[in-house]
Amino acid sequence: MKDRKRNRIVDFDYGSNNLYFVTSCTKDKICWFGEIDNGRMMLNEMGETAQRQWGWLLNKYPYLKSHAFVVMPNHIHGVLEINRDLLNDRTGRDLSLQPQLKIKSLSELMGAYKTTTSKQIHLLGCNDFAWQRSFYDNIIRNTESYTKIVEYITDNPVNWDEDRFNENI
């Protein structure tokens, strides 16, 4: 394992206030979530589950905000913001006097998303469903990068024929 390429930046706090671009693929890039029809993602029941669980993640952890999200046939893309200030905004009171809520790292958050999504899909009877190990992330550092990433996510279904995750090309 020591020769394995690191997925994350060493000594970076992935629970810090930041915007993160995340991508997670299904194991073997199998198209479990639906199909693209005329540039539109047509979610099946498993795709609806993947989408619903993203919403669950945001509700479960009030310091999260989603800036963009798409379920594709065999992967998901999202821009996820970790922001402690959202805790005060959602409650309308200063939480600094409250017991400190542990902010989960990006890996823990994606682990929660992938685990709960898998469990829900398995309950649908799709016991072979699995995610690819780990996930891709990029820390969004400026407005230009943010704009390009959100545009990429928004346009992903339209560009499916050229998508590197499309096993049919």
C-alpha cells in the first residue's frame, strides 16, 4: 500500500471551510442510475435514490451546502461546501455557546453518502450495486475554477457522448 498514489493532500484539513468538487463512480463504471436521453439524465429508481441521499447528506449535516449536483448513469458530481457559519444561519442563534458539533471531513461525508446510498439501493433488491473505492476531489480555490466546475456539472448530461466516464465511447 505504500506505493499507492495518495488521493488527498497531506496535512490539509478536509473538514475546513471550503468548496470541494467531488466525483464518485460506480464499481466497474456500471450504469446503475439510468440513462441519457437527448442530453437529459433519465433517473431510474436507483438514480433517484442517489439523488435523494445527496439531499439527506445536506439535511443531516447542517454545515453543508450544495452548489451543484448531478447523477449520471455511472457516477455523481457535486460541489459541496463545508461552512461552520451555516450552523448559526440555520438556527438563527449563536451556537458558539453550545457544545461543539464535530465537523466531519470530506472523506467521512462522502463515506456517509456512499454507504447510505448503497444500503438504500440494496433494499431495492440490487445487491450487486457497489461504488468504486474512494472518490475524486478538488479543492475549489477561486471564482474562475468554481464557475468552470459548476458549468461542467450542469452540462454533464448534454456532453455524455464525450464523457470520460462513458464506457460506450
